Amino acid sequence: MSADAVLTVRQLRKEYPSPIRGAEPVIAVDGVDLDVHPGECLAIVGESGSGKTTVAKTIVGLEQATSGTIAVGGQARHAAPRRHRDRVRWAGEVQYVFQDPYSSLNPRQRIGTVIETSVAIHRPELRSDDRRRVVADLLDDVGLGGGYADRLPHELSGGQRQRVAIARALAANPRLVILDEAVAALDVSIQAQILNLLADIREQRPISYLFITHDLAVVNQIADRVAVMEQGRVVEEGTATEVLTQPAHEYTRSLIAAVPRSGWKPRRRSELAAIVHA
Ligand SMILES: Nc1ncnc2c1ncn2[C@@H]1O[C@H](COP(=O)(O)OP(=O)(O)OP(=O)(O)O)[C@@H](O)[C@H]1O
Ligand SMILES: [Mg+2]
């Protein structure tokens, strides 16, 4: 295991019982190795069903691995802890942002309360006025002014809700944020704004991302390295530029060929920003 990695995954395997009684189990993840280094964004790409979310869920403890090892900051993670205190510690290290924050935000909870709850869990030493100051700073960090604290989730756009989900994740001050198709439901211009926000956050904090997506254009904008998954395995890994411009594996070539745009070529974030703000 590399000692300085934020996340180390070795030979991770996850089997699910088959939905058909007596049939072979479904092997969702099959011997996956991954490393995420400090400050890095590693993208996992792959078609639907290739095992991306299962990898993420086992890292955060929402699923139990069948075999293999996971370590965060050099500390092995075994079965998800039962004790509240240990669960809080796990959540303080790795946060998970889902595709649709609407379903993960309580519709009756105001945005300020959503974030304040996370601050209260992860920084119990803060008094309530300090906590509120942290909430205001977090809203600011994700580009939402303090006026948003009193709003309910349905009063926000999809992009704004995703900003709230990011602020809630940052409230835990995690080493690693797993973003699972976190921009997939957004319009391309809003996607670019959220990707820019994530890039800015990474410049300001010691944070790493595990960025799960099926969209190679998004990979090109955010990731330093890419792991390509097919049927539960990592079939190719390299820098984003290498994998996107010189894919070694036939499957990766087919993923690139499947990008639904004629004459698609990788675009840098700066170029995209120029298009979006033109
Ligand atoms: N709880 C479960 N029970 C049984 N099989 C499951 C379960 N969760 C996932 N699977 C199976 O595991 C495989 C990997 O699923 P997973 O959700 O990890 O894929 P994914 O790459 O995230 O796909 P998508 O891009 O559609 O989100 C699939 O064959 C899926 O049907
Ligand atoms: Mg998934």
C-alpha cells in the first residue's frame, strides 16, 4: 500500500446474490485496485453496470466488500462501524455526493439547517454562533449567498441543490469526496459551473476527489487520472490526457467512439468556459 495515498483499494471484490434463486452470484466488482493521492482527482468511467457505484459504496461502508482491502489515509477500513463515534469518524474522512441531491435533502429542512447539522456532527466543539458563521462561510465557498440559508430544497435549481450537497460534504472537512454522477443530471452550462467550483475548492483545500462519471467530456475537464471499468474490473488506467488521447484498451476506444457528438475532441476547461460565458 502506498503510505501517502488518501485512498488505497486492493483486490476489491463484491458479489451480490443473484435475483434468480439458485443462480450464480452477480460479481459487481472483481479485483479492483485504485489509489487516490493527496490533492488528486481520479475519475472512474465505465458503462452502466460496470461496478462504479458499488466501488464507491464499499469505500464509504454502505456495502460490505466480499473480499479485498480499503484504506483511507493509511488506516484499513473493515466492516462499517456500529458505534456512532466511529461512523462519524468515517464520514469525516470520506464524503459521498450523489447524482440527485433532491432525494438526499430533506424537503422540509432549510438549507442552512442541512449544512448546520453536518457542521454540528463534525465539529461538536463549536458554539452555535460560531457554527452559524461556518455555515455562512460554506455557503459562500459554494457560491450561494447567505440568503439561501432560509430556503427549502424545492426553492433551488438543480445546480444550486448540488452546491448545497457539496457544502454539506465540505462541512465534514473530508480528505476525500466521492462524487457519483454528481453533474450528470445538469445542463451542460451548469455542469461547467459545478466543475469549476470543484476545481476552485481543490485549489483552496487539501482535498481529493473520486469522480464517477460515464461522460468522457467531464473527465477531461476535472480529472488528473482515469480508471476505466468494464464488468467489474479496471481495464485501463492512466493520466486523463493519456487515456483520452491514446486509449490502449479496445473498450476505452469504444467508449470514446460512443461519445454522442460528431467531431468530438477533448476540450480544456478554459475553452469550455469561453464557450459557456460567450
Ligand atoms: N444491491 C444489489 N443487488 C444485486 N445486484 C446489484 C446491486 N447493486 C448493484 N448490482 C449489480 O452490480 C453491477 C454493478 O452495478 P453498479 O451500480 O455498481 O454499476 P454502475 O457502474 O454504477 O452503473 P451506472 O452507471 O448505471 O450507475 C450491476 O450488474 C448491478 O445490477
Ligand atoms: Mg452508478
